[in-house]
Amino acid sequence: MDTGDSPAGARRRVRLAIRDARDAMGYTQAQVAEEMEWSLSKVMRIESGEVTITPNDLRPLLGYLGVGDRAVVDDLVQDARTSRRRAQWWDDPKFREHLTPAMRLVLQYEAEATEFRHYHQNIVPGVLQSAEYARALLSRYDELPETTIEARVDARVRRGSQLVARLGQVVFLLLLDEAVLRRQVDPKIVGAELAGLLQLVRRGLITFRILHFGAAVPPPLYGSFELLTLPGDGTNNVLYRESYLMDEVIEDQASLIRHRGIFEELWAGALDEESSIAMLAETVDTLGGSPDTQSRTDPTPRRKSSTRRGKT
């Protein structure tokens, strides 16, 4: 997909342009809200990507922020139109009311990303979770009502189906700490989850490594993270981090560069792919796992891309 045709990419360019222009002028979000006669929450939600901005609102805002170049304004107005082109399943109130703003943003990026780099310390990443595995994990959050749990389980399954349908066309590098294999939510559920993952790995749809307990490179102390590369020249990246208490999307270039370097260092220090697959298969055999085929899309095997193997 061309960058100019990407709703998520277009929305990102508009909100970053607004934020950068506001910072350059030295204005606060409150000052922008007062000048434009908007609520402060509207400005905050536009800049965070929670909502889009209409072309009619964007033009006077750019004028106030000192963006006068006709070509730049026209490009951003076109991006504003593109970003509002169509609604997606995550915009449905069934999901919107139960997903965090950061997750709704990540869903947009996942639908268009060309490269995925995931490092996870404790669990299989959400985008690859089966319904049973996701439900077992989310049920441990005592503060979540059952309706929220079920909506999030459904969202994870939809995310997975959306991704798996594209595997083989996109780069997906998955680095799991060995603890993911050893920590037991429930042996039967974990076994089925890992068996499903093993299927995808053996078919060459995911490039996979394990950061084993004996690795010389220690895992980062701040936890798991996901790097997504959007359509473009390869520098259009976003970072997603999730913990028990919060999740966040980070677009700061210094953070993106640092995390890419961390990923490459950990990847190089992990077991090679053959050894990683052998360890995963041994764990599946030990747990007696068989994949949960009802909650996964099972795409036709695709030819491996030469850019996917052993690259970070």
C-alpha cells in the first residue's frame, strides 16, 4: 500500500505536523484550544491520534500555527481526508468502549505495517494469542469486567486473523524469552498456544528465535516491546509497549532508534532459528499441545521471502 493511501499513516503525519508546529510556536494545547474555540480534550485527542481532524478544522489551525506553505497545507489537508476515509472493526462501540486509546492506534498501524519486530519476556504477544490463551491471561485482571474481557479476547483474535492473513507478505520477527515457554498459565492452554505458534514458524511465516536463559545478552529491564514499520522508506516506525498497568505508543525517534538497537543485540545473542524451533517443539511435545484451529486463520503456505531470513 502506498503511504499516501494509508489512513493510519495519513493520520499520523497530520497529528505529528500539528504537534511539531505547535511546539515550534511555543503554544500549549490549552492555548490552541482557546484560540480555535475547541475543548482541550479535542486538541489532546487529535494530537494523540484518538480522533481525526476535518479538513475544515485543519486549515485555520495550520494558519494559527504558522504553517503557510501552500504545498505543505494541501498535502496535510489531503492526508486529513485520507485518514477519515473508512471506519474499521475497531471503531465499533463494541470494541471502542473496551480498548485503550493506545491499542486502538496500534490496531490501525498493524493493519498497514510492512515489518513487525516483537520481543516478549513473559507471554506470547497479543496479536498471536488464541482465544483460550488470551482469556486465561485477561481473566487474571481482577478489575476487568467480563464484558471487557470478552471484547478484548475478540479483538485479539481479530488482530491475529488480520495478521496471519498477511504473513508471508510482511516481515515478522518474533523473539521470545525462554520464560514464555516455561511459565505455565495452564499446561493445556499453553501447549495449544505454542503448538499454533510452532505451525506458523515451521511454515516459514514467522522468523523466530528464543533468548535462552544462558544467553550472554541480558534482557532489558523495562520489559517487552513491539516495533512496527509502516509503508514508506523504512524509517516510518512506531513503538508499542504494554504492561499490567498501562500501554503506550511511542514515536520519539531517539526511543525508536534505541529499541531497534536493543532488538538487534538481543536477536544476535539468541539461539539460532533451528535451535529455537527445536526448543519450541520440545516444549509443545512435553505439554502435549495441539493448536487451537478454531481461533486462528490458517493461510495457504507462501514462499519465504529472502529478506525475512536472519535479518533484523
